Amino acid sequence: MFLKHRSLQAEYFDEFDRPDAELVEGYRLLSRMNRLFMLAQLFQRFLPAWLGVEQCRNLSILDVGGGDGSLGVELSRWAREQGWYWQFTILDLNPKALRLGARNCRFVEGSALNLPFPDHAFDVVVSSQTAHHLPSEAAVARHFSEAWRVSRQLIFLNDLHRNVFLYTTLWLVLRLGRYPAHFRSDALLSVRRGWRLTEWKRLAVVAEIPDARVRLYAGARIMMWARKSGARA
């Protein structure tokens, strides 16, 4: 069955020795795609719903695998419009990606599997479209447990869901949007490298995250969130 098994083919986007100009263009196209699929709205909708407005007034947030920090910049700007202050720390394994970021975020080079922060260092830990870059189930479970370890209140992780509907929709969008061939190939590969609902549910248990909620959003995105006991609503 198509997409029954996860692809392990490496993505070109993950190569560290890509020319700087190509890396800049890649993140520009990725930001364009994320705006089209309204990635930021996920956080704008769900974080206030889960935490409550009062808790959202002042948050320290770690974005694991945040690349150039585009999502953090957009969410920080949106939070200011609400009268809130969200301070983002962007962690990524690629130092070139981090150097592209705006200076109103803190950038840290490091691995999602071994976060260079003490326990409970951030109010919220988020991660978007990072898990499909990881090589194995064990690595994803480690990613989950590390996010849980350094959070004080909440984790919210999401990624592309491996299914034919998303693959077909993305193929059409990429063709109509005239994206470069290498970007189209990587975007479709991201879906083939993605995970499924049952897999994330099992890995949340392996990661020992209590009361983790895993659901499918709009048929295209898999989400997991969990709150720390004692976190105020």
C-alpha cells in the first residue's frame, strides 16, 4: 500500500554544505509554504486555549528544530498584538540556518535529542515539522522526552501526517506554485518520511509523557500536546 511504510531517504534540505544562497532561498520557500498552510495559526489557536489567556501574557518558548526562526518571529509579533510577551529561543542543529534568523530571538545550536538546557527551562516547548527529519522511532521518542524534560507547563509538537491525501494535495500545490524541482522533491519526501497517528501515540508512551494527547488536524498534520501537572490554566 502506498505510504504504508515510512521512507528513510535523506532530504537534500538537511545537507549542511548547501551554498548559503540556496539555503536562504530554501527557507524563503519554506516560509511561503508554511504561510499557505497556515502553520502559525495552529499555535495562535491552541496555545491560548490550553494555557488560558492569563498564562499567555508572558511566556518563554523553545522552538526545537526552528531553523531560521521564522515561526518564532511571526508568533512573537502576533503575541505583541494581543498585548502579550512571548520570548522565543530557537534551537537547530544547522548553524547556517541559525545565522539567518532575526536578532529578536535567541538562537542556540544543538540537537533535538539532547537539548542543552536544564530541566523545566521553558514555559512551553514547541516543535513543528522536526520529527520527520529524525532517523528512527527511538530518536522520535527521545525528541518527545527531551521536550517534556525542559518544559514547565506545556509541550506542543506537530508534523506532517503520512497519508495519500496530503501527498496528493501537496503535489498539486507545488506544481501550481511553480516551486523549484529540488524543493518539490524534498517537500514530497517530507510526507513520505512522516509519521502516523498510531505511531506517535505509541512513541508518546515510550517517552513516558503522561496524558499526552495525539490527534490529526485537517487530515494533514499530526499533533501532540501534554501539560505538566500543576501548571496553572
